[in-house]
Amino acid sequence: MHHLLGQFCALLTAILWGYALVLFKLGGERIQPIALNLYKNAVGLVLLAATLGLLLATGLDSLEPVRQRSLAELGLLVASGFIGIALADTIFFYSLNLIGVGLFSIVDCTYCPFAILFSWLLLGERLNSFHYLGAVLIVLGVLTASPHTIPVERTRRQIIGGMLLGAVSVGLMALGIVMIKPVLEQMPIIWATTLRLAAGSVFLAAFALRSRDWRRHWIAFRPTRSWKHVLPASVLGTYLCLILWIAGFKYTYASVAAVLNQTSVVFASVLAAVILKERFGARQIAALVTALTGVVIVTFSEKLRELTGF
């Protein structure tokens, strides 16, 4: 039952993140990436702190889950925040500036293989043949849905370098979440999410303050008309999605959660067509059908294995 709950959380994360991406696109075009990242992290931290305060005040939670964790476990959460939020996001911005959203969406497909690799190396997870079949279909769906526009102003060397940086950032993101699965199994989701985001945000803020033009990194905190899209996107992306994302990794296999998370690009493509009136033709329909077929296979892989013997 826990595995189904984890898979549901992972899939819901992909759907909500797809919607958050559309909102970020609507409101974040005039905000620098690091500024936007700092803003969304701040919104997430405020909401998580309020949630924790409410749980503590009503007696539904306490400080015991944190006190019972060893320094090594808490250090692992801090390291995860540094690797998966501060470091991975910073490298991601460099990659995005070099290759653009279209090519990065292709590089993002390495998230699933990276997560499966780290789940095998660090957690000893083993997948059956239906898990791999579903993963392949989801990655194919993402590739089909992604625009493949190559920036004309970039050299071949910059494109290759940007794609390599993108792969590094995606790999670090996968490592950052997989490495804390043993801690997640022993710790409430809200505490784990808050500590990890807080650690990553501190490192990111320190990086922003050390830059020469550090003032521009805080421009997103000035109220503008962009907030009507950026604020709800931050609530979805850095509060709800982060909680659901970590819940997915807590309750099911890390590799399976990663496979289902990968569908966010496909859902973003569908929502962009509905909200932004972007084109949704035969390629996008094929991508959606392919990815959803993969989702069904991954979700019911154990039943399929029992029925077929594979």
C-alpha cells in the first residue's frame, strides 16, 4: 500500500510541477534565474515554517523526530540541500544560459537513468523488466514532447559544454534526493523537507551575496505584477511539489519515483497548450500517450510481473 501511495505522490508531483512551470514561464520572464530561485525558496520556507508551527502548536508534531536523528543523518540532509538545491541549481543556470530550455529538456531525460543508477549503487534497489520498459517509454515520451530548438548564437563547443553541465546538474539533483532515502524513512516528511530546503537556501543565498552585482539577485522580492504568477508557482513548486516529491521517495522505490517524476515535461507541454495556447499537435499527443503508457506499466509492474512471469 505504501508503494502505491509513493507512486501517487510522485505522479502528482509531476502534474503540479508541470503547472508550476507554466506559471513560472508566465511570470518569471523578467526575473533573473537566481533571483527567481531565491524567491521561490523563500516562499517555500515561509509556508513550511508555518506548517511546522501549526503542527507543533496543535500537538500533532514535536521536536523529537529531529532530536532522535544523529548528527550524521542531519548532516546528510544538509549535504543533500547543498548538492541538490544550491550546487545543482547553480550549474543548471549556467547550462540553461548556454543551451536554452529546448535542449535542456532533452538533457533532463538523464534524471531517470541517474536516479536508477544511484538507487542501485547507494540503496541496492533492483528493478524488474516492466520498470525498465516503463522508464524507456516515459523517456521517449519526454523526448517527443520536448522542443529541440538549438540557439543559433551559440558555438558547437558552447552547446556541448552546456549539455555536459546540464547532465552534471541533473545527476547532482538525482544524487541529492536518493542519498537521503534512508533518513526519509525515519523522519516525518515536513521536517525533512524543511531542513533540506533551508540548508540549500542558505548556501544559495551565500553564493548570491558573494557575486559582484548581488543586488540584482534580490529584485524578485520587490512586489510587481509578475507576482500574480510567480507567487502561486512558488507555492506549488516549492511547497506542495517539494513535499510530494520527498513523500514519493519516502514511500516507494527511489528509482520508481524518479521514473514517474520524469513525466513533468509531458504534463507541462499539455498545460502549456491549454493555458498558454501553445501548439498541441500529433507529436504532443503521441508523447502524452507514450508517457502515460509508461506510467501505467511502472505503476502496475508487480501485477504485470505476476501475470506474465517476467
